[in-house]
Amino acid sequence: MKEESRAIIFNRKVSDKKSRADEIIKAIGLKKGQNIADIGAGGGYFALRFAELVGEGRVYAVDVNPEFLGFVKKAAEEKGLSNLVTVFYDGKKLNLPELLDFIFMRNVTHHIGNRVEYFKKLKKFLKKDGKVIIIEYKKKRFSPFHSHYVAKEIIIKEMEESNYLLEKDFDFLPKQHFTIWKQKIINK
């Protein structure tokens, strides 16, 4: 029950107008029939919204917390969303059953150890024109959660090292930076 309460709090927080979820979804440009993974899905707010948008497409809600995934699965069932699949990630090996149009990561990169290696491994789940969406906290002054952020400059450096190209950079989020990345095609 404690984890369910946390999931509800996460969803309530992201649904607040200050989080600008509608603007984020519009900026992504997700269309019917597309596939997206929400890595670090938490309470599933975005995964559930994506599932409503993609129709016959698929949404993979990925998390390390099985109780969050149970909460998301129950919410999807209650909404009649059969296109949302929960995926447990053990922190070692991510398994997704199909290629994706998008990988969405919101407020999660600060939890990832070797991000360059992680970002490189994500490519095997992307379609050729697939994109990675990263939303991460900006550094706050005098915050007790001082390590719960990754500076935008660091994300840019690490994504470039991982052979991604910055496609879009949005500045409408007051507490986070928001970038969309495409794969760099390397001719051999």
C-alpha cells in the first residue's frame, strides 16, 4: 500500500499544471500506431497518457519497482488500455519485445550509473529513425535532493559520446531540461 501511495503522489505531482504534461506530450509528437517505452514509469502517468494516444501502437511501462508496475497495470485495465505492457527491469538487462519509435525518460537519468554505456545499449531497441526523449531536473540551489539532477551540459556530452544527435531542445519547463535525440548514422 505504501508504494501505491507513492505512485498516486507521483501521478498527482506530474498532472499539476506546473509540470506542463500536455505541452510535453504535444512536443513529442507521438502518433497513432507508434511504439514508446517509458523508462522509469513510476506511477505511470505518462505511460497511461501515451497508451490513450497511440491506439493500436504499444506502450511499455518500464520500472525497477514491481509494485509501481502492478499499480500501472491495474490503472491500464481500469481504463481499458490493452496496448500498455508493464516491463520489470532488474537493473542489469532490459528486455523489450519490439523496436520503438521513442524511448521516454523523465527524471530518471540521475539514477543511471554509466549513462554513456546505457544510452548506447538503448539503440538496439530503437527503429532506425527512433528517438530518445530526456527530461531531467536542473540543479536547484539549496536543495536537500542535490544529487537528483544531471546538468543539461552533461546529458549533451554523454548523448554525443553515445552517438546521438540533438534534434530538439525545449526550454518551457521551469525545473527541468527537455531534449529529444536521434541516432547518429555511422557509415562503415
